[in-house]
Amino acid sequence: MTFFCAILVSENIRLARTAARDVSREGKSMSKSRRIIGICLNLAVAFMAIHGIALMMHRGWAILRFYTVLSNLLAAVACLLCAGCFFFGTEAPGWIRYLKLAATLGLTLTFLIAAAVLAPDMGFYEIFLEGAVLYHHLLCPVLCIISFLLFDRISVSPLTGAVITAVPTIIYGIVAYILNITRVMTGPYPFLQVYDQSVAATILWIIGLIVLVNLLGFLLVWLNRRIHKTAD
């Protein structure tokens, strides 16, 4: 499965470059190659996200407390909807694009937190290459970012997009901190464990995460608009 996914990522990146040239030549029209590659990329993300969740189901519904699982689940839904739009040759409506944007942000944040916070403590192999994390921490984020930047057009400003995109993540953070404060849940991430760190550290984590989420949302929208403006 790992070998298959590695080949799939490599092939989709190659095909994405071809599609980008097609978009440049044809403007906003949806070429056949763009439709096919869009379907493949979105279905690949959806399949791997769901497969990763299936690998974790022996742990029960408790896996839904993980931001990683929820963001991959959101990505699976968004990508299936986008694949349907590509299949019928229609541009995705605004709400599906914003859903895909939110999912892409979630997976980007998942990748960054895994790389910067979890991997140094737990090891690169355990965080990126073992079991479900291969899909949830590495392959799904990479393919979703490629798919969003090259195949989804966002018309709102980067600032507006950043605000819209941040909403699901902020809701998760609020709920997770409340559950940790009331001792209903512990973690599941170190920065959520309010009783194992100072109040100042918790506040700094909250501020830092809010800033990071909005910056990532801004950057994703800005890159998306710039890529498609250049193509046009």
C-alpha cells in the first residue's frame, strides 16, 4: 500500500504540472485532462483519508478527538464533492470550494504540527511513516495542497478567505480546551493539556495557533489566486 501511494503521489504531481499548462492555455475552461486529473487527485485524498481512519477504528470513536482525524474526514467529504463536480465537468459552487479550503488548511496545519511538535518528540518514522499517519500526516496533506492550489479557484480576498477558513479550526480549539479544562478529555496534543503547563504557556499557545491558522489561510488563498491569475 505504501509503495502504491508513493507511485500515486509521484504520478499525480507529474500530471498536475501537465494540467497547469492546460489551464494556462485554455483559461477558465475545464479541459478533459484537467477533469481527469482533478478526479484522480480528489479521489486519492478521499480514499487515503478514509483508509487511514479505517486503520484506526480498532481504537473506537475516541479517535474523533484528534484534529488530524477530523481534518482528514473533512478533506474526504470535500474531495468527494469536488471529484463529483469534475466528473460532471462543472466548476464547484462556492460552498464546496470553501469547504475544500478549510480542509486544505486543516491538513496543512496537521502536517506542520506533526513536523514541528510531534516528530521531534516521538520520531519521524512514528509520526510520518507508520500506519495511518502515513496517509493523515503526509500523503493526504501533500495531495490536498496540490489539488487545491492547481484545480480549485478561490475568488475571495486572502484576508476574507483566512477568516472563513479559520472557523472550523477555532471551533475545534475552543471545544478541546473546554474539555481539557473540565477534565473531560486529556490532550490529545501537548499544547491542549492545560494542567501540565502554565497559564501563560496556554495563552501563548492559543495566540500562536490563531495567528498560524490565519496566516496559513491567507497564504493558501493568496497562492491559489496568484497561480490562477497567472494561468489566465
